[in-house]
Amino acid sequence: MINFRPPETRTRPSVGSSSSSSSVVTAEKALSFISKGWQEVRSSADADLQLIKNRANKFKNLADRELENFINSASISPFAVPAITASTITAPAEIDFVKKLRPKLSEIRRAYSSSEFKWPSQGKLRIDLSAIKNAIVAEVEEEEEEEKEREREIWRKWRCDRLKEERHFGEFDWEPIRTFKTRLKELEVELKGSRSSPAEIFEVIKNSEFVGKVKSSLKSICKEPEEAKGVPPLDVPELLAYLVRQSSPFLDQIGIRRDISEKIVESLCSKGHSKLLLNSLPGGGSSLIDGEIMNDELDLRIASVLQSTGHCYDGGFWGDSTKQNLEGDKRHVAIVTTASLPWMTGTAVNPLFRAAYLAKSEKQNVTLLVPWLCKSDQELVYPNQLTFSSPEAQELYIRNWLEERIGFKADFKISFYPGKFSKERRSILPAGDTSQFIPSRDADIAILEEPEHLNWYHHGKRWTNKFNHVVGIVHTNYLEYIKREKNGALQAFFVKHINNWVTRAYCDKVLRLSAATQDLPRSLVCNVHGVNPKFLKIGEKAAADRQSGQKVFSKGAYFLGKMVWAKGYRELIDLLSKHKTEFDGFNLDVFGNGEDAHEVQSTAKRLNLNVNFMNGRDHADDSLHGYKVFINPSISDVLCTATAEALAMGKFVVCADHPSNEFFQEFPNCLTYKTPEDFVAKVEKAMSSEPQPLTPEEQYKLSWEAATQRFMKYSDLEKVLSDETSLDRRRRKGMGKSVSMPNLEDMVDGALAFTHNCLTGNEFLRSCTGAIPRTRDYDKQHCNDLHLLPPQDVRKTGCLLILSSNANGLGFDAVSPAGVVYRIYT
């Protein structure tokens, strides 16, 4: 800052009073001058400060707008940049030039108060303050320049970081773009170097290397692949052959067998342009066409034609392309069954053991979903008038029963869905959409015990859309039961095709416990059931006692099963009555309860058979250990659990030579018969000899460990759980394009599911086909028992309350439409 000193002025001296009065006037003028000068300085400083504030506010508003634009762009950009906040732009607490100005004012004050200072004689004093102004302006401009430099530095750094991120993701550093820019520069240099006419310039551009490479690139993009050349289009016979082959499951449902469909495909492929297929077969002959090779060659023809056309398929037509994202590292398995303890039936016991042994591996979380019956239905179904007032009471009963038999604590979840007992069908049918009782966050793998039974009247979300993998396990031979009823043949015809319909629409894989069941789509035969470990321990103890010389079996023969005609009682009474003479002196003890108990007992008494009827009991009861022979003439069972339990206890088993007993025929203690006379011979052999102890291999084959291993293998669950990429592909289902032909089978499955959903939504049609009235939705009693929202409220809000329990206690899960679960524990 420039030092200021006012110019010197000369005054004439005065004498007397004039001199004193003049000095007073001069002092007043000096004070007025100083105050005026200070006011000017202060106003100028205020103006400069206001200017700085305005510019700072302007810069702040600009930064806010840029920050907002940056945040909006960051929501799309795949990278992050450092945020610019107001704290990065700071103003000094006190402007430096004010500090520098203070010593200059003190110098001015000292100069004017000095005795050597003389005021000019003119009445008007002019002071040049431009130096002060210039100094202040210079200071302000310097400060502004520093602020602008800091601002530019911040934005340069942000821009540099952004470009680095963008180059990392290949957005601005893409090789074709750099090449394109380089070629443009080369072309520009060529044009600048040539001073020719426009025609010559155009010729230079046309013949330039850049244009040539652009042409070649476009040709490489647009031209057809080499292997696509010469691929003839599909002719009509090939299209028909592909259509028939894809429609074979549907044709099978309407009565056209698969072997006939294969012959039609073979015949169509032998005509027209399909000579291309025949030439690729071994020997080139058309008379000996192998079916599998023909199918493979047809697939190759379809694939080659599609590749030549560049066809892309966007996904399913009927299917839901969205799959739920799963949380955590563990997969989730949901087991849905049609019965629950204390009803001692196969669909209540076996799924319970399956859940326990799947959870034992701790590789996946397991949920068992069982039906909840109202008290009136419980009195009809559960033995000994046993009822439960709440789902948690029944869950406690189930867990205690299970832990007494398996010997370890099973860590899995038990949930309930509303069910109704049908007296006509003697089974439990779901009420409402069963799939909604598995939260979307847990919808990974579903195991449907009796999939046809669960889906006869299913009106809700398609299982294969909600779950990533759906396995059905067929327990019951419903056709055999239905044939025994009035107009059974006609009913069985319709039920057979309905079973095909629903299992195909709702299952990815179907396991049949034995060949006694109907052949279903995507099914194979495998026994995936084991026996209670308690029965194996009973068999081990019996073998040890016999080895020590003790008498193990002190009683004769017995039969145990639910007392209904279809469970083998008809066959048993027929065999005993037909050979009453041969069985003279032979006594048979029968244990069971059921709807036909009175009629069965009356028939046996009327025929004067040596049969003792007793109440039903657990097969592991001590009173049954002493029996040596278990007789089971039933041919309606798919896989009799009681037969497996009797073999595990080391007893003889006499059963029919039937597909349902094929698994047991490998055991030496299993005696099968084909005729009534053979039945008499096998009973006499069993009564007159001793059974062989089970070997360790035979014991393992009957165990649930072996059954679980077989289930994991043949249901593809082992592959699904071990393949981490399979879930990712399922989650991305429908997002990408496929170069394959639209899967006609999937489209047909989706159409079948859609049609079934429409039909089961009509109460009149449901009632006509045998559904329990008003079971499309659960009723008010179920709402009270399971603490559910009314169905109409669920449809409005999309929320559902589900009873649940875990280590934290009992409570409820409120599931939102998006799958978010709000858990409240008591």
C-alpha cells in the first residue's frame, strides 16, 4: 500500500484574537476532513465487502447447481466421485487488506496531528485517495484470483478423477473410438496436404485407408457368417416333426402314446429336405434310423438354421421372469405336505423325517409347511380325540414326537397353512393359496409332497414361477383308490389327466416312490423314504438277543394299517376266506382304526375268520416286538412304510409281487407271492423258519441317511445346491436373450398353468369337480386360529400374517408384497 501524505499548504500568520479564532476554525475543518475521509474509506470497504459477498454467493449457487447435476449423473454412472461440499470453499474470517489498512490510517492521523502540519489557505481541500482505492481494489482482485484458482484446482481434480474412473470402465477409452479419432486426423492431414479440386478431394476421401477400413468393418458386422452360407431353410416336414416332438407330453395327455409320436417324427424326418439328416447318420441309410440320433440331428438342423438367421428369443410367454433374490449364503428348502401329526399317515411322518435329515447337514435352511385343521376337523382326523387349541401347541407335539425317535435336535422351521378335511376323499385339501405362506425371501427350492394332491384346486401363484427349483414326490396311487368307487373307471380317466396336467404345470422334477403310480411328466422311480432310526435299533437288539441264545419272536403273524378297505383289508379277507381250510388253527392279529372299521370287523366275523381286531398303535410299540411275521396283502400302496419298518425290526414280511414292493424284494426276509396258493405257501414258510439278521449294508439302505442321499441325487437337488451359478442364472432369467428356439414345451406348460388358474378361480367349477365349498380362500376360523388377515384384506394390502417360531420365540411374520418380512415375537 502506498504511503499517503497530504500536500503542504502555506498560511499567513495573524495576531491577537484573529489568530486564535483562525486556529479554532482550522481545527474544526481538520476534524471534519478526517471524519469525512474515514467515512469514504469505510463506505468503500463496505462496498467491496458486499461485492465479495455477492460473488461468493454467486459461486456458491453455481457450486450447488454443479453438485446437483453431479449427483444426478452419479445415480446413472457406475463409478463414484468425491463430493464437493460447501466446506471445501472457505472465506477468510477477516480480509487481509483491512489489516494492512490499519497502519496507514494511523500514519495519516499522526501526520495531521503533528505541529509541523500546516493547512492550506484555500477553503477547499482536495485529497487524492486513488492510491488507497487502487490498493484496496488490488487486494480484492488478488483475493478473488486466489479463490478462482482454488475453484479451478478443485474442479480439475474432480474432472481428472472422473476421467480416470470412466477410462477404467471403458466409456471414454474405448479402442474403436480412439482408432476412429486417429483415422480422422490422418484424413485431415491428407486433405490439408492436397490442394486439388473438389472432385479430386472426394476421390482422395473415397480411396483413403480410413474409408476402406470403415467399409470393411461394416461388412464384417453386417455380413452373414461363413458357416451360415448354404444352410437351406426348414421345410414343412421338419417343422411338423419339431412341433410333434415338442408336443409329445400334450399328445400323451390326450391319449397318443410317446412311441407313436416318435414314429410320426421319424416318418416326417424321412421325407423332403430331411435327406440332409439321413446323410449324417451312420451308413447313410434311411431304413435303419435310430431314434436318438434322429432327435439329435433334428436339433442340429434347428440350431444351424437359427444361427444362420440370427434369431434371438426374449424369454417365456407365460412364465414370470422375476425370481426372488435370496439373502445370506445358505439356500432355503421349503417342504409342503398334505398331512400332519398326530395323524399317523405316510404324508405326515415321512416329510417330517425328510425335513429333519435335510436340516441335519446344515447346508441349507429348511421349512416344513403342514396343514392346520380347525377343531371340528381335528376331531374327525386325529386319533383318540386329540385336538390342539393353537398351532404352537401342535408344533410342540410334533417336535417332541420327532426328537424321541431321531435322537438329535432338528433345527428347522415349522409353519402352517389353512386346510380342510374332505370326508368324501378322506384327505386334507388346502384352503387358499398355499404358496403365499412361504415368504418370497425364502422362495428358493420347493419340495411338494403329493404334488397332484396339493395342486388339484390350487388357485394362486405358480410354484415354478415363485421358486427356483420345484420337486414333486408322489406318495399315493390315487387311481387305484378311485377305481374302487362307483363309476371308478371314468373318474380314474379324468383324474389321470388332471394329475398329468398339474404336475407338468407346477413341477420341474417328479419322483415316484415306486412304479405303482401313474407315469407323470418329468418323473422317475426312486424310493426316497427311510425308516425311523428307532426301528433299526429294535432290529439290532433282536439280532443281539438271538445271538446270545434268547428267544426273540414269541408271537405269530400280524397286520397293521389304517382300517379302510383300500388299505389291503379287502385282499386280506379274500385270501383268508378262500383258504380257510389251509389256515385252520392260524390266528392273525390286526391293529388299526379307520372309517371302515365296523364294516371290516363285521365281514370277518360273518365269514368266521380267525382274525383278532385291536386298536391302532405305533408300530414301534413294545407289544409288537414279539411278532415274527408281518402280512401286507395291499396293492394300493405306493411304498408301504409299515413293510419297511417290519424289515428294519428283523421280521419276515409276506407281501404281493407288485411294483409297490419292488424295493423290498432285495431283502432276504421279504417273501412275495403271485397267487393265492403262493400266499399260503409263503405264510407257512415264514411261520416255520427264522428270519435272517440284517447286514450293515441292508440297514443303511433302509435308513433315512441313505434315503436323503438318494433324494439329493435323483431330484437334482445336489447339483442345484452345489452349483452357485445356477441360482444366478435363475435370478437373471428373462433378462438376457437366447439364440435358441423358443421352448414350445415351456410355453405349453405356462398355458396349462394359466388355464388351470382360471378354472380353479370359479367356485361353481370347483364344486362340480369335488372341491370343498368355499375353499378358494381360507375362512374366518382359519383367520382366528392362524392370526391371518381376511382374504379380502390380503388382496387389498398385499400383506399376510404368518405364524412362525425360532430361537427367539413364537410370533408372527407380516409379509409385504415385496417380500419384506416384519417379525414380531411374543
